[in-house]
Amino acid sequence: MPSKPPAVEIEVEDRVVRISNPDRVYFPESGATKLDVVEYYLAVADGITGALHERPCMLHRFPKGLAGDKVHQKRLPAGAPDWVETVELFFPRWGRTADELCVTEPAAVIWAVQMSTVEFHPWNSRRGAVEQPDEWRIDLDPGPDCDYATIRRVAHVAHEVLDELGAVGYPKTSGSKGLHVYVRIAAEHGHGDVRRAARAFAREVERRAPDLVTTAWWRKDRDPAAVFVDYNQNARDHTIASAYSLRGLPDARVSTPIRWDEVDDADPRDLTMFTVPARYAELGDLHAGLHADEHVLDIAPLLAWAERDERDQPDEHPEDGPQEPTT
């Protein structure tokens, strides 16, 4: 029987993280290993740490690589060193709590990779005010018959509406088939109101591009060739992959920040763990302004839109509450 490859120790600032099974293949299509995943996250350390900083974070773990099962991990995995920080979350529907990872330094990201994490899915609020989101997330989610050219067209419509609101949006590829735009907002409203604001924005985009966009809640009611502006990603305990997070896809795509002037040319298939480090080294963190809270939006105008819309069309599913912690 071949001997087990020795663990390696990785220095991350003033921490040392031990990486076991460094040669385990995580992405069979390319042969990329666990150590390759570590090296990718080290290359974008400031960016991924900024995206996750002080946010409750769900982990998507692949203990045997993509060839094995995927684990959605809410609670911090056992065996964490004492410097890995957490935040306690309460799930009122079930009367239960969970201590989730709360990244405050790059070493915590690398430790999570040691625990087989590939994807990082943070909340849109920070641990000091978990019930008051400070991040509004616009998720352009393509239907099964929707091409990426349509995503690009809808992104430009969304950008137009954001400009009219005086909002600064930070786009990124989803790392799969869609596109995300993040907006920093004042942490003054609960999850329900942020979701209402997001729905009002989605409906305005739909009004301007009715042949391209849907906000229909039920999948059966959506045009499969349209883009669903998924406002429900702003509900409590709903998460999407962070900027610079790898995705658990065979080609090792990355949810990659892009500039608005790149929307028409950037191809998500080209933004992978093999290409993003060089891009990051050249361009730096395109979401640095977001992480530094440089442009903070008051969502009051969006809430006014929501009140107007709700008089005409009540929300089909206003309570999509917190998801029960599993692992």
C-alpha cells in the first residue's frame, strides 16, 4: 500500500496552518489538488478575506474532492484552533443556535480549506448587527433556456437603474451561469425590508426589460429564456458564493469581480483558479471599495417603491424564513 503523503505546514501571516492530504485531487478534470486550492486562496487572500470579513459564513465542503459528496456546513467544523472566530446565530423557527465561521484573517480561510472547504457563502450582514444587512445582493439567475448574452443585457439595465438611484454597484460573475451585483447599504433595516427593497428593484428592472426579465416567484410561471432577478437572496440566512470563492464545478470557476466595462466581454468560463490569480495580481481587488464601505446607499427610495408595488401586487411569498441548521 502506498504511503500517505505527508502533511505540509503553511505560514499565513503569523499563523501556521497544517494541511493534511495535500495531494488529494479536488478537481479531477484538471488534477488540481487540495494544496492547489490552498495556493489559489493565498493568491487572493486579501480579496476573499475582505468579502468574508466578520460575516457568518456557510461552508461548502468536499471531503473527498468533487468526486465525492458535498457537505453544506453551517456549524464550525470540529477541531478548530482557538484563533478561528465564530458568530452565534439563532434560528427562531426551531429554537436552535449554530456557531458559524466568522473570518477575520486570511489564516481562517486557509484553515477552512484544510477542512475541505471549496466554496464560501457569507451572510449579507456582519456579526455586530446580524439582523441588519449592510449588503444588498442583486442575483441575475438565468432560466434553463437563457443564454449569457441575455444576462449581459439585463446587467446593463440593472446598472442603469442603480445609476438613477445614485447607487454604486460592484459586479461579479457568479462562478456558474449568472451574474451578481453587490451594493453597500446602511445597516438600518431588517432582512425583511432589505428583501422588499430588492424585490422593488427587481420589478423596476422587469418593467424596463419585460421580454428579458422575470420576477415570478414560482418557477412554473417563469419564461425559461428569461433572467430571474432573485430578490430572495436577500432573505435571512440565504447566501450566495462570495467574491473570489471557488465553485464546485469541474473547471474550477471562480466568482470573480469584474468592472462594468468588462460585462460584455468577460466569460465566466475563462475565470478559474488557474487564471484569476494573475488577474488579481494585475488589477487588485475590484471590490475593495465595497469592503471599505466607500459608497453606502440609503434604501428609503427603494422601500417607497416597495410600498407602491405592494398596493398593486402583494408579495406572493413574503415569509421565506431562516433555514434550519443541518451540519
